[in-house]
Amino acid sequence: MVEIDLDETDFAILRRLDEQGDVDVERLSDELGVSQSTIYYRLERYRDQGLLQGTVADLDARKLGLELTAITEIKSDYGPGYEELGEELAEMSGVTQVFFMLGEMSFVVVSKVRDHDHLQRLITRMIETDGVEDSSTHVVLQTIKDEPRLLVNYDDEDLRSLTD
């Protein structure tokens, strides 16, 4: 893992990007008391270091008709082929996240689907996949927090501790 050295200015810029998806360099320069060229330089450095990648729109799944969120636990044999199984699960239509886990279950798969029929087709495809031994699916009734942006999940004190 490459360690990236960041200071408070870096975290202020990154937090703004995380909150808004983009920054007005002139306004941010005034707010932080640093030159616009400093902000442009740092943005380019984040890209070069792989810290900042692309631009992502924040789409509302429900407004797109994806009404159900499901969390499926998959049990498989640990050993050769588990990476391929994870990749195969990740490629399934409607799957948004796949995690390889330690413990009783091998993978946790998060998916967003239109309705129960769509979910049933996805689950059937998962359990018919070579290497899947068992599964358990949970349907989310209410989302309390679903915040994929990283830095907005931390308070200022915790962010400052990252620069120490």
C-alpha cells in the first residue's frame, strides 16, 4: 500500500470534493487562503497518486425504479477459484458491491433491484453459480444511512488525526 502524505489543506480540498463532487477553485482558494494554482496542483497530485479518480454522479436508485436493496451472504469453499467466483458475482446485473469476507460466509453481495421478481432471478443466478454452497438473502426495509462518500463520514477531530 502506498502511503500518501496529506496535510490539513489537502483534507479541506478533499472534503469539499467529497461533499459536492466538484469544487469552484476560485471560491475554495478564497475560503482556504491558498492560491488557485496550489489547489490545481494538489488536484493533479491526487489524480497522479490514484487518490482521486474520475467523476461520479450521485444517482437516486429509487427514482430510477430500483426499489429494493438486498444483501446476500454467499458461502463457498475457500481455495482456488474464490477470486473468480467473486468476480462472477460482481458482474451480475443489479449487483453494486461484493465483499470477500472472513468468517462463516465467504462473500457479501449488495444489490439494487426493481422488484421481487427481479430479486428472485438474481438470487437464482447466484445460487446456480459454480462454487456457491449456500446463501442467505436479506431485503432492506429502511435505509438509515447509505453514504458512499468517504470524508463526510468523519468529524473534524478524526480528520485532523489523519494528518498527525
